Amino acid sequence: MLASQADGDTEIRDAGELRNKESDRIATLETGLRLLGVPCDSSADTLTIHGPVRLRPADLGAAGDHRFAMAWAIAAALVPAGGGESVIEGAETAAVSYPGFFTDLRNLLAS
């Protein structure tokens, strides 16, 4: 999510194995970023994110992956106040690796 706020292009290289995990993680990331309004491009083993961009709310899918559930929650927190609400289908999967994630994120955002 930080790459969406960085000046210029952020390129993730040699990541082709992410296309062959339980799911195609590069495709899932690219889809979610585009829904959030982030311009990006991918190839067989790269993902290029063009920033900075003002994120917009989106309906996002965690694809059964705790990492996506947490990444999309952080992205939703970066949507400017009053910009709308994001929905993360499968957000509960965050508990696989970080059961208190949403409580901690709410507390962090409140401080």
C-alpha cells in the first residue's frame, strides 16, 4: 500500500512464483489496487505500481488470504476522511496470523 503513496513507479521484480501459490497473488493484488484507483501494470514476474494516488473506497476480496485481508484494511485506512467506506470480503482471515489485527488497527487510527 505504501507504493501507492510513493512518488513515481515502484517495481516488484522476480515475483513470478507468486502467480503459482494457492492463488495468483500478483493478479489479486493488481485487481485490488485498480479497484482502489491505483494505476499498475504486471507481467509474468513483475508488478509496477504508479504513484502517488488518492485512494478511493472499494469492495475488495481477501481471496482466502490473511495477508490480503490486512493489506486491504490498511489501504482502506488510507482513503481520505469522508471518501466512503471499503468492504473486505473475507476480512476474518486476518485472524490466521494476527487475531488482534483489527482491534490494533482501530486503536492505532484512533490515536
